[in-house]
Amino acid sequence: MIRPATPDDLPRLREVRSWLSEPTPELLETTISEPGSVFVSTAANDPVGYILTLVGTDAYIAELVVEPVHRREGRARRLLQTALDSARDRGCARISLTVHEKNEAARSLYESMEFELVGRESGYYADGGDGLLFENPLQ
């Protein structure tokens, strides 16, 4: 099940966030109360994944994570679709995200959901890896 996150989810989401290789400090805590910004995927009513989107004229997916034991169940795809729908409903013209150049699974997911590679930022990640910028025009 996908639902909007609430501040009550924060303790559990902090645990889930630990699976991100480079989380953005305090971003989850500051955006969780903004409607349409954080959605969770649940198992037995507990969050096991989330997507965090920054929304303005356009939207940017800042964090997407699913606990390893719940990967390959379609949760990331459903979270991503929810973020796309929410951004579209909020009038955003496009949604973008950055992914590590070596994250083949994520790249495959984004490409399957009509994201297109539009740029590369050298040394974007702490390990020196390039960040690949993907966009979806939300048509």
C-alpha cells in the first residue's frame, strides 16, 4: 500500500533511510509535513520504503529507497508512479532526479517509466561517481 507519510512515520523512516548511500541530512524531517512531498510503501502497516519529492514549478525526486528485503516487489515503481501523479496533479511541468551512473537497476526503472537522460554531473557522488540527470515531461 502507498500512502502519504505522516510525522508519526519518522522513527521508522529514519531506519529505512539508513539504506540510502547518500541521504540528504534533515531533508526528510523538514518535508514530511508538506502535503504530497513524502509517500510511503507499507508492509503490515509499517513503512518499508519512501519517496521524497521537492515540488515547485517543477518537481525533483530527492530520495527513493526501499528496504532490501522488500525490493523486487514493485514498491519503487509504485512509489515513483505516485510521485509522478502527485507532481502532475500539482501542476508541475516536469519531474527530475539524479542517479549514480553505476546504479543499473534504478536507471532501468526510470527509463521504463519514460524518464530520459538529459545530463551528467562529474563527481556528483562521494565515491567520485558521476550523477546522471533524468527528466520526465509529465505529459
